[in-house]
Amino acid sequence: MNEHTKPLLRREDLFSGARSLVDSVRARSDETEETRRLADETIEVMRAANLHRILQPGRHGGAEAHFSGMVDIVETISQGCCSAGWCLTQYCSHNCLLGYWPAEGQDEVWGTMPDALVAGVLIPTCGKARRVDGGWRLSGQWPFASGVYGADWFIAAALAEYGDGPPIAQMHVVPFADYKILDTWQTGGLRGTGSADVSIDDVFVPDSRALPVEMTKGGGNAPGCRVNPAALYKLPAFAMFSINQSAAALGLAQGTFNRYIEEGRVRVARMSGKSVADYSTVQAKVGQAHTSVETARLLLHNACDLGMAVAERSEVAPMELKTELRAKACMGGVLSAQAVDLLFQVSGGAGLYDKNPISRAIRDVNCMRGHITQNLDVNLSNHGRVLLGLPSADPAI
């Protein structure tokens, strides 16, 4: 595959497919929660619908859609099961990221299995890569590997040794047979994501499956751009990552809101016998929750549009914009979390029971808050630093 080909999949068809799966994904959410990983059936129906291929290069049959196509699909699935949406956004983002890799590495992953699922952890301090003839020897242990139980490949970031200089952050693509999954995922939220640890012990990774993080900062300098000329692979990859996680948070908030409204319109308070909808405090919080969700969606799509506009000009986004993308997307996630908080507050005692979906929603959203892309202080303060003329505190973007 040396020539760029027109995408075989269409954004609108994938979005329609996502909407058709919401009920079936929701039906398996209890099983997903209990087993601490996605049900095999959930993984297979999402794979069969090609949802994870929304950002995959067209030369391997992907849709290579506008980045906002991922937001639509992940939000939709997350309305049915947030853990499924969280895993899906990892599969989507890693498929996009692989588009930056050398063509040979892409072909090795997708050549015989174009619908491969790819998990990953992009924390380079978790591993070390030692230079050898033709590639690298990789070792380490990576936590929070969401969706790894259903994955065919794993992207592991590590500190790679280059001669006498300091090590650099580099990513390595490893097949399923070369890593071990450690059952460490016992958590208070996002239980169904199966975000276990991954252990790799002195595995060889050829140069074709290794890529320095520096090559993902946008503008078309990545080796993959020689075969994938679409704007999608000229984005500042790490600056866009907050959008992925916030899309799952948005879907959780929208799904929680939908269920609350459906029940809240007919719910009656036990003590007073009065319609809950008549309480002004409930009305205010419902109005605020709805506005938070709508604002979050606007922020995420705006961030997608701003990033894509620069990439379409084959330009490297200025640092002010990169930090703005992280800040806006993070704010979208925070607003989504606030919406779930507000609805939990007006759910009364019924919201405490595990059988009530809002109980899981509040646990899931609190777990999301631990992700670096959802940390408002980190992302907004870095944006503020750059606006004030200081260098970015995040070397990856």
C-alpha cells in the first residue's frame, strides 16, 4: 500500500451505526461493571460497526474523518455505557496516532487486520527502551491500559536511550503476544474499562514500530504523512487528547440527563406526595445541568475545528493554540462532570442505590477526574503560562 486511497468508510454511516448500538451496549453495562472489563459482545459489535476506525487512515480502509466525528461517536456510545465509550475513545485515538507512524509500521499493524483494536499508555516514565541493531529492546509496566483486554496491539511510551544524550520520550507498538496483562483494575469507577496494567519484559521492537513523541507535534513532519496526506495526521496529537476523554464524559452527562428527565417528569416525592418537577431547586439544577452539557459539546467541537483548521494548512499550531485546545477540551469534561453532580444532588435517596444508573454515573465521573486530561488546574494553568509569555510546562504538546 504505497498510494493514498479514498476512505472506504463514511463518518455519517459510522455515526448512524453508533446510534443503533446504544441500547445493546447499555443492556450489557451491568455485566461490564461486574466483570471489570467490556463484554466480548460489546467489543465485537463495536468492531463490526467499525466505530474505532473513524480516525484511521483511508489507505487502510478507515474513514480519516474530521476529528469531531470521533466526538459524535464516542458521545453516543457513552450514553449507553460510559466504560464502552471510554474504551472506544482509546481505540479511536490510537488508530489516529498510528497514522503518524512510518508506512511499514502501519502496514504491519493493519496489513492483514485492518480492523485491529489498539490500546496504549502514553506515559514514557513507565518504561525504558534500549537501542539495538534494527530497533529497540523495550521493558516496563504501564498502568491504566483502558480496553486492553480486547486489544490486538498496544502502544507503550517509554524513555528511549539515544547515545550519550538524555533519553527521549518515544512510543512503541507491540503485538498482543509480546505483552502480559496484569489484573490490577479494582476501582471505584469506570470499572468496566478493564484498565489493567501491562507488563513488557525485554521485547524487541523494530524501528518501523517506534516513533518519538516529538514527531507528533503537528504540521506534517511525521513519517506517516508521506502516505497519509490528510490533515488529520498533521494535528498536534497530544494537544488533542483531552478531547477524547471529554467526549466520553459528555456522553455520560447527556445519557444521565436523558434518564433523569424521563423519570423526573413523573417522579413524586415520598414524604410530601408532591411532583418533584415542581420544586424550584430541582428546576434550577436541571437547567444548569442542561446548559453545562450543551456548553461542553460546543467547546469540544470548537476545539476540533480550531485544530483541524491549522492542520489543513499544514502548519504547526502555535503553543497558545495547543494549550487552548487542551484547556477548552478539559473544561468540556469538567462541565460534563458538573452536570452529573447536579443531577445526583436532586436524585434524592433513590440515587444512592446501585440499581439506579446515576449511582454508577457519579462513580464513573469521579474516576474520570483523575485523568490528567481532565485536571482543570493543570490544563488551564499551562494555558495561562503560555498566554503570559512563559514556556509550556507540558513537553509532549
